[in-house]
Amino acid sequence: MKLLLTGVTGKVGQNFLPEFLSQDRFSRWSVVAICNNRVIEAGERVEVIRGSVADPACVAEAMTDVTHVLHMAAVKESPDLAIDVSVKGMFVLLEKFRQLESARQFILIGGDCSVGHAFQPYPGPVTEASERKAYPGCYALTKVLEEVMLEQYRHQYGVNGCILRAPWIMEKDDFKFALTFGPDQFGGPLWSEFLSPDEIRTYAGGRFVPMLLDRQGSSLKRNFVHVDDLVAAILAALDNPKAAGQLFNISMNEPVDYRLAAQYLADSRSYEIAEIPTSLHSNWLDNNKARLMLGWEPSVDLKALIDGAWNYRRDVKDPRKIWYPG
């Protein structure tokens, strides 16, 4: 078997590749990785091809004898790149893959931005059958288009596709910086959307943790997943007949409740709670399908997410660097 990887230098890819290579189940598999701006080292079982997924010649070279594709490459809010990389890239990969005699499975790592993240309302849990409702911006739009393209290639050409739809992916100390009021905040929401400059300075200068409220005035519930759990889901879906043609929500069993998170930090680490009304919606990404069909179970709950982030100590060789801010 031969696995083609895109986005291997990203957060998910860096965690996936060593885990994949270490597993006995995949010991006879080889890997080819398409790398563009950042490059990994080639190895005994890993071939590296430098180029863009939007380049048909590059993709054709990489696709030689490929049996499986794991597509993780993405660009965020970059309108000048979004169509070329995300849409054209997806099209080129699918076109080359569908023509292979060796083709067995194409896995796409999607995002809950295709169902609006915390920006779109849903009357109940967000399941795989829920309507796609992207939030404003080119990134969310491209993730919707990628899902639809893979689904249509199944109908048009019989491509065995699988979509793993993940919410905000956490690793190391990410969650700690998602809750900071300082300039090192990771992701959103931007505090300037809900707080005055004086309020931001006050919270940043003290020991505060945000307790976000949704637009109904209740504690905001927002979906997350730890990268280790997403990697486990990928490995569970890879070459799994039960994943054929399926879309799976890959998330924590329960969304993060900002009231519970803030209270746990107040009790365990003596933070003060800053209550912040927002215009966001509480949503629950339902992962029951993945748990039932793949036998997958997330291991990181809210307390583990918090403790892992606050207890993490970075090595000097591992500076905190965010390639994509959200």
C-alpha cells in the first residue's frame, strides 16, 4: 500500500506521520508527501515531492502507484490562494486519483466551519445529516466545496471517499492561549469584537479567564478536538471498509462549556472569571456516528484539555509558532 499525504507539515500531519509509521498495521505501507512551503525529511519509507497540489504535473508524479490519499492541506483566510490551492488542488487530486487502477480510498480532513462553527444556529445537535452553513469568509466556503467535491466524485466515478470533519484542533498549550487576553491569543473570537480597549487591558493585566456567553445569554458551548484524538480517528478510518463513502464528525464527546472551563480554572489555578456576552451560537457537534461505526473514542475531555495545556512546558527548540492564527 502507498499513502499520499498533503499538509504533512501542519499540526495534524506532524502528529499523524510518526504515529502512522510506528504502527504494525501499516508497517508495509510506504508514504509519499507533497510539500510546498515547508518540507519534511525523506526516509526509508517516506518520499518527498516538492510542489503544489494545484500543479497537475506535481500531483501526477506523486500519485504513482498510490492506493490511499490523506488530504490535509489547506489555506485559511487568503482569498488570493483559496481557489487555487483548496478548490483547484482538490480537483487535481481527485482527477488523478480516480484514474488510478490502484486507488482504494481518499480521506479528506474537513472542518466544522462547513457547518458554521459557532457562527450559525442549529435547532439541535449538528450531525452528519445537518445542513451545511458556512460562516463568512473564503476558508469556510472552500471546506464546504471540498466536502461536496469528494461526495460527487463518489457518485460520478465511484471514488471511495471518507470525510473526517473536525472542529478547532488543539495540541500542546493551544487551549491556554485560546483563553488569553494578551497579544499572544490564539484564534478567536477577537476580544475587540465584544470588549472595549480598556476592558481588554484590564483583563490582560490581571489573572482573568473568559467565560463566554452565547447570544441567548447562556454559557457558550463550542466544539474542540485534541490532535491526538483526530489522529486516532484517521488511523481508525484508514483502509476501513466501514468508512467507505462516509462523513464523520470527529470531536470531543461534549463541546467545551465556557462556564465549566472558567470555573475549573478558577478552582484549580485561582483565575478570576470575566463574563463576556457574545453574538455566537452554542452548537453541539455529534460524534456518535464515528464512535459507533469506527469504534473510535476521544480520550481528551475538558479537564484533560485544560490540564494538558497549562502543564505543558515548551523546549527551547520548540518555540510557539502559529502558522495559521485560527
